[in-house]
Amino acid sequence: MIEINLQFFVKLLLAAIFVGSSFFVCAQEKAGSAQDSKENHKTPSNETAKIKEVSDTASNPYSTSEVNLHSIGLAIGQTFLHGDFSDNGENQVTFDGYYDYTASHSFDFVANTHFSKHKFRNLYTQINGLAFSIKGKFFQFDSFAPFILGGLGFYMPKQKRIIDGQIRESESKLTIGTNIGLGTELKLNRHFKLWLIIHHHNPFDIKQEVGTEIEGRYTKLLMAGFFTF
């Protein structure tokens, strides 16, 4: 009888220990959840915003660049003439003007203007252009970003050339053309950046009353400095 009571008592004790331990574990879990909730509630909103900003920066490779910025640049480099342009003019060092608007982290609007007169003996090729294009970044690593751009432009080339054994000047007519470029951008600081770019322009052919139509294209290898505001 005593042995039976002892076994019953041991079983009852084990059951009590199991129930008590289960209750203790549940109580600890509830206490931990409540503590985490209090800590999250105490976290300032600005810290939460910073955490979100860091997360957004990590997920967006272009988020290190600012947007809605204007940049004005001056470029210098070599202009290479092709086609009929090269028959009446020589390659030479020229200047270009650039305007860049940062529309988003990935894309910019770019405007380019240029004028140059390329002489060869008593002949010349004069190129005037105002080109508009969209610039897209391949990627951005720190302050370095390679890019490609392309678009349309307005051109007014003019030539002094030999027609039927006589030197004649062509008529100045406005035409549309295409432009495409490939380059790299290096941001020095908040207000200054550099470009190294190959910019190709292809004006559409211009018919002439006397002589053949004017046709040609040219490529510019340029280094540009920009002021951003």
C-alpha cells in the first residue's frame, strides 16, 4: 500500500513539474514579446527613417546620386570629320558646350551645342549643331558612372568646295540629324564633375541647287568639366 502511494506521489510530482515548467516557458515568451514591443515603440521615428533609407540605398544602386540638378559644362577635344566633310576640311581641336539635367537616378536630359570651321587649303567645312539626347547610366560605383546617350538634333553644315572646276560655297540649310555618345562620368564633389565622352553626329543630307548634296558626319572625342547647381 505504501509502495502504491509512493508511485502515485512520484507520478503526481512529475506531472506538476511538467505543467509548471510549461507555464514558466509560456510566461517567459510573453514577457520577451512585450519587451520587444516596448523597445520598438521607444525607437524614434527618425531612426526608423534612417534604417529605411539605408535599406533603400542598398536595394537601389543609383540612389547615391542626387536628382533635379542642373549642370553646365565646357568641353575640349578633337573633332574627326567623315565622308564629304573630310574632303574639304581637316580634323582639329574644338570646343563644345553641354547642359545636363539630372531627371532621375538613372537618366539625364543632355543638350549639346557646337560650332567649328575646318579649313583645308582654300576650302572649308563648317559645322553648326544643337543636339538633344537622353543619357542613361549603365551602373554607378561610388562617384564613377559609365553612360550612353542618344537623340536628335538640328544641324546647319556649310562647305566651300570645288564644283565643275570652280570653288563655290554651299547654301546654308537647317536639317535634322541623329547623335549618339558613349562616356564616363566622375563626380568630384557636390558642384563639380568630369566627363570623358565620344560623341558622334550624323546630319541628314542637304540638297543643293548647284552641285551634289552635302553629306557627311563627324565624331568628337572630348573631356568636359561641369558646374552643378
